[in-house]
Amino acid sequence: METVRLCALWLPGLALVRPGTGAGPREPACSDFSLKSCEECLKNVSCLWCNTNNTCMDYPVRSILPSSSLCSLYNARWGVCWMNFEVFIISIAVIAGLILLSIAVCCCYCCYCRKRSRGPDEEEERLSRDREEKRMQSLQRKHERKMKHDEIRKKYGLLQDSDHPYSRFENE
């Protein structure tokens, strides 16, 4: 008898604990707001208002956009009554495009700045290598000219041999 009495006390308590099964206040369905105002319908974020026939319906969460058979995008309202779904989609697309464009511009600018900050060091190295290369080429040309001049002097007997510094002044 005691167990029957305890079960009789517990059963109503369980009905209150489980959501959706109790006799407590329930959230009104979106269709309850049909033929009322848009503001009342959109207080519930899961509702979609259609201006053509003043109906409030559940937002089709399985698809991202409501199909045109439910309501045209121009007449569909979600979130706020003053903006239709077409304007909402275009606004989101423009904002997303601006964000992507600004990220791309920032990346390009940062790459350019990084190149400019590294640039003078690399540029100076390149210039010093070029200067050294030109100096070596100049020395090589100078050495070739000296060799050519020495050959001409030797041919005409004007070259002084280091072995015989006085060979030019021989008496005949």
C-alpha cells in the first residue's frame, strides 16, 4: 500500500519535470500568429512572416532560404519586419564581400611592407655584389691592357727586362 501511495505522489511530479509533457505554459506555435501583426509573429525567432497573405509560419530550417512555394523572398520577413529577405541576403553578401576584400587588401599591404622592409638590405647586398663584380672586371681589363702594351713594348724593344736593367744603353 505504501508503494502505491509513493507512486501516486511521484507521477505528477515527473510530469512537471519532463519538458513538453507537463501541463505548464507552452510556447505558442507560429501558426497561432497568422492574421495578426508581423511584430507579434517575429517575437519568436523560429517564425517567418509572409506579407502576401499575412501568415506566420515556422521557418524552414532544413533549407537555408525559404522556398518560393511558401513565400517569395520579397514578401518574406524574418527577424525584423521592415526588411525583406531579398534585402537581407544582399546586405549579408555585400558585408561578407567587403570583409573578404579588406582582408585581401590587408594581406597585400602587409606583404608589400614586408618586402619594403627587407628590400634595402637585399638591395644593398645586390648593389655591393654588382660593384665588386664591376671592379673585378675593371681590374681584369686593366691587366689585359697592360699585357697588350707590354707585348707592343717588347716588339719594339722598349720593354726593360728586369734581369738586365741597362740593356738598352749598350754601346755600338
